Amino acid sequence: MTQLASVAAALEAGGAVLAGPAGVGKSRLAAEAVRDDGQVARVRATVAASGIPLGAMAHLLPPRPPESNLLRWAADAIAREHRALLADDAHLLDPVSAALVHHLASGGRTRVLATVRAGERAPDAVTALWKDELLPRLELAPLTLGETAEILAGALDGQVEPTTVRRLWRVSAGNALFLRELVLAGESGGTLTEQRGVWRWHGEIPVTTRLRELIEGRLGDIAGGERAALELIAYGEPLPVAALTALAPQETLRGLEDRQLATVSDPGPGSGLSVRLAHPLYGEVIRAGCGTLRTREVLRHLAEAVEAAGPRTPEDLLRIAVWRLDSGTADDPAPLVRACHVARNVRDLELAARLGRAALAAGGGAAAGIPLATVLNYADRYDEAKEVLDRLAGEPMDDGTRGEYHAVRALNLFWGFGRDEEARAALTRARETMTETEPSQGVLTVRGSIEHSTGHFAAARATLGEVRAIAHPPGPRVAAGTAMIEAALLLGAGRGRQAMESAGEALDMIARMPEGLPSITAAVAIVGAGASVLAGDLAAAERFSEIGYRIGEDYAGWDRALVTFGAQRAQVWRLRGDPAEAIRLCRQAAVRLRGRTLQAGPCLAELAHAYALIGDVPAMRGALRLADELVLPGTHQTEYAFRLARPWTLAAEGDVKGAIGAALETARAARGEPAHPGYELFALHDAVRLGAGDRVADRLARLAEVVDGDLAPVFARHARATDPRELDEVSAALEGLGLVLHAAEAAAQAAAGYRRDGLRRGLRAAETRAWTLAHRCAGARTPALVGLAVPQLTARQRQIAQLAASGLSNPDIADRLVLSRRTVANTLVQVYERTGVSSRAGLAKILGFLG
């Protein structure tokens, strides 16, 4: 039951008290509950009227009160004209008005709906409403993340990016009023905008006059010492209490905690107490009220205090460096370089770039420039990274530094400009100049990663051989990188199940390392997801995809990971037969594309593929035009994502013959050098889905011997199935693998076979199965599904079918409907005949789709 339904039910039973923090939506919910009732007396209590007896009620009462029995006179006056009373902010009622509300609730003639602010002292008569059990007290909690997402989508009338939803939910702390003001501020300030059909927040939180007034009203009157302490917390939260008490008296901190302006918590053993503001928006408003000089002073004090207390974590080092930089007291490049590494590891790329540039400007040289260029690569700012690398080209470097420099430069050439041959050649030359073993292994591992990404599998295997030939135990990064390449090569060879296991082992190895390796973890996850798809395990594919997507979310919204795994998650949902969800995921990933990138390829190909499956040709063409603008070619993933989408874009335009030809051409390309058996498998099965199974059955049978996992044998069986009964079995097998759309198409092909053979009962069953499965596929319209008819039942047939599906026996149905048992039995026979279903369980399965 929704909150509104709960309130409405309570009101019908006599009333309720709605309690919750300010801004949670109590008043709005109460008003909505009585919106259509014209006999509701409305009272809004205020501080100004709280000292006047019956001040809040004056507009409801006759002008002349009696000399005695005031409450009865007032209650009678309200009850004569109104069936219910809404008392908003009842905690502010004057004592007489509060007593009147209590009198109305206890009398039973008038329903009472009151709202009170949690944590505020209310008059005894109001408190007695729930303490004496006259009315139930309904606690309204802040909005959940899911409720926030739903509200934002409705308010903005469109899709909202998940990271934007999370940010607004976190900043508003689930407060509906603050959420509304944030949306208005974002729209007016241009930080909340619609991009490619998806709403996204970018930039800082703008503090509008309205938002400042709301927050300042919550903060109340603040003394000078309290404001100074709040400023320190606002710029430093979460701040160790030990550091804060060196700057502000402990009595002041206790006062802020008592007034619920700040909260003190214990993060865990050995961490000490930390303090933060009670609401995220308090900090936004307090910081907005500080001028430049005051801000610098506060930041300098914070840096000095945390340095004196002793930094406890890498994040402390990062915060000190930022405070020093923002206060104008950062003159040593070494702390800035260390902070740049910390920011990069947590993927706060904007901050890492800022710190790297400051370190380079302070004379940090290659030690600052290399991490800066790395960060700029991660942020898809390749031209800027190239400028930094060119500037460092003449710097003296040892083998370790030289290895890092050439690795970053090669990745810049490849990921930024698609120049893979140049990148590989540069790494080969760099390897030839090195004598130290670990830097040499690192350079070779980067080269191997580029080779497998571009489909040069034999070269990648040879490079792994070179790494192993260096008689030196590899470091954690090299070990993780080589494990990723090995898993990718297994996938490239069609060994999906083995690649899944190898990717899982690689992730376990990385998890045991003290150093976080988000880039390599993401690379392993994408291999694991692809391997799981090839093996026919969509649940595992989703798990691997979620690992990668969480990296993008957790590391400050890392665009590259969010785009890559957004596309991978979309592929999983497309294969599950839900193109609408695939479209949603691709659209929210596409808003993060900036310029031409390698990541754009799989994302936009998947988007076009999904649009094609639902027959939205204009949107499909729009996705392909956007791909022409943003896709940087260079990887086999990009090439084959578009190749595998091509048959379905042609089919969507009505060219089924051309679609079959495109599928066969993709299969021929995948048999070339290098061979890609996984892509060939899907291309050949697309030909089967399009009706050309006889042309590819032999090749699919041979591939099923090469590609491991559960998927390839089912695809091969589908190709050689000519008997409709076998197609029924293939449909069931595909559904068992989670490929619902594929299963619907196989069922439709079985129906065509039954029709050809004149088997009416089998035809009905196959048509119903195909229609039922297709109904689960979010509007998919592929050639195999064209012409599926909805199984038709009369009203009487539907009624009896529903009762049978609920488990009632024929005699029970006959008794309930006052029919003969023979009529019920004959009607069920007709239902089974029309639907092709032969059991009550089968009826239960399809009736929900028939409506």
C-alpha cells in the first residue's frame, strides 16, 4: 500500500497524525489525501499565531464566542460545516487550538488529519492524540533512492541518469522539498540538462536565493563561534574530532551536536570520532557564504590541524594537498604528486588532473607529468595528454620512469587516436632500450593488451611468451595484466567457459592485492562478461557487467567504465529479449561520450541493434548517424558490434534477404585471419533466426565442437531442426538459457512447420507459446514474429479458464458459475484447442499476457 493509500485508509477510519522531518512531504501528502473532499476544514499553524488562543482556528469559527464551554462551541461550529479537519504543523498550535483538535478527535464526529515535525516539542493535547491511541501516528521517512528516481523521472518527464539520481538523493538527503529546489536550481542554472534524451547533472550545486533561505531557516541563529566551527566542518567534513577541537572549543561542538546541526560518529576501531554536518546542503550554503579570503584562511587552518594530528589515510593526504592548493600554500610538488595518485586511484579524474597540473607547474617534472597524462587519458582528454607527454619527451628517465612514460604514450596513441601499430612499435622500441626486468615486463604487458584488443591474437600470445621468458617474478600489476590477456585470448579462441573461469580467478587475485587496480579489474570484467555470453550464462554475464559498472559508479563517475559496461549490460538485456531496457541503458551511457572514442562503438552499435529489434527505424538511423560522428574504429569489439547489428537494421527496413546476406558476410569475416569463432557463432545463428538455417547448419555443427559452453550446441540444433516438434524443444532450450526473444522466434518457426504439415493442435500450441514469449520482449518485432495472432477467447471461456488456472476443479467451477459440469468440461476443451495449452498450469502461464 502506498503512503497516500495508507493515509486515505486511516482518514476513513477516523484520522491520523503524520510525523516526519521538515521537508519530507507531510503537508503535501496530507493535502493530497483530502484534495477531492469539499468538506474539509484546513488549518495551518504558525509561530506567529501560537500565542493567540484559537488563533489558528479563527477563520473557522463564528465571530462571537460564548462565555463558557468554549471547546464545545468551537467543535460544534466546525462539525456543522465540515466532516474532517486538516491541521498542518500541529506542533505549532496554541494550547487551546490543540485542545480543540484533541476534542474533535475524541468526539468522533469529525475526522482529524494532523501533521507534526519530528523532534519538535508539541502541545500535550497534540501528543496525546497518538499516546492515548486516539489516532495512529504514521512516520514518514525521507525518500528512498528508488522513490527519488521515480519522482525525478516524473518531474522531468524523461529518463534520468542513475548517477544524477544518486547525487540529488545524497545531496537532498531524501528531503522532498530540498529535492524540488535542487531540480529548479539545476534547470535554471544549466547544471541539470537533457542530453540525447537523458537528464544529467554536471557541475557544482548552485545555491539559489530560495535554497539559501530554506537552509538558513533550518540553521537558525548562529553565533560567531558556532559559524566558525560550521565553516571548518563544511570545508573539511568528515573531519576528525581531534583536529576540529584544536581549532574550535569542544563546548561549541557539543552545542552544534545538540542543535542537530552537526553529527559525530565513530567510523570504526582505531579511527577516532569524526564530525560532519547534519545535512549535505548545510555545507553548500555555508561555503557559499564565505568570501575568497575567508575560504583560504579556513582551508589553511584545516591543513595545519590535520597535519598536526597526523594524516591517517591516503584520503587525508589528498585532502591536505587540496586544502594547501586552494589556500595558496602549496609550494612543494611532492605532496601534490602523491595526492594526484590517490585521486587517480579513486577515479576522481578532475581533481587528479588539477593536482597533476599544479605539481607539474611547481617543478615536478616527469614524476608529475606521467600521472597527469595517465589521468587525462582516463578522462578521454587525449589531446591534452599528448601535449603533456610531448613536453616530457626530453626529460632524463630511469628504466622504471621510461617504462611508465612509454606505456602511457602508447595507450594515448591507441585509445585516443586509434594508432595501434604506432603504439605497438613504440613499445617494442622502448623494450629494446631497457635492462631492468620489471619495467620491461610492464611495457610488454601493455603491448599485449593492445594486441588482443585489436584482434592480433597470435602476437598477443607471443608477447605473453616474452613476459614469461624474463626470469623474474612479475609484480602485482603485471601479474593481473597478463591474467587478463590470457582470459581474453581464451575468449577469442571461443573457449567461453574457460575464459569465464580464468577471468574469475584473475578477479580473485586482484582482490587479494593491497593496491586497487580499477583499470585492470574493469578489463577483466569485460572479458568475463563476454565469455559468459558466449558460454550461454547470462546471469554470470550480468554479474561481471555489474562489477565493471560499479567501478564506474564508485570511482567518481568514471565515464569510460560507465559507457563500456553500459553497453555490456545492454547486450545482456537485448539477449534476454528486452530491447527497451537495452535502449535505456545505452542512452544513459551515450550521454557520457565526448568526442570520438573507442568506447562509443559497442555502445552505439548496441543502441542501433536494440532500436532495430523494436522496429523504430528513425531512432535506429539516428543512432547510426551519431556513431558516424563519435566512433573511433580500431578494436574487434567495435567492428563486430556493428557487423552483428547490421542484419537487424536491414531487417527493420524490410530487407530480409539483405539481412541474411549481411549475417553470412559477418560469419565469413569472422572465419578469416584472425578467426573469431564467437562472433561467427552469433552471425550464423542470426541467419537461422532470419529463416536460413539450412544454409548454415553444417558450419554451426562444426562450431559447436569448438566453442564450449551451453549456447553453441543449442544454436547448432536450431539450425538443423526441420521438424516442428524439434523446434518446440529448441524454443524451450533457448528459453532455459534466458534468450526469450530467440525462444519466441523458434516457437514461431515451429508454428510455421505445424501449419505446413497440417497439424492444427500443434499449430495452436506453438502460436500461443510464440505469442506469449514475444509479449515478454518489450515490443520486439523481428521477421519471425510477424503475423503472430493473439489467442482469442470469449468472455465465458476466459472466465472458466481463469478459474481453472487458479486451481479450481471442474465441479467447483460448475458450482460457482451455476453451470453443468459437462458445460465446464466442454468449454475447457475449447480453451485448450484455441490456445494450444493442455493443462491448468499452462493456462496460468499465459492468461496474464492475454489480459
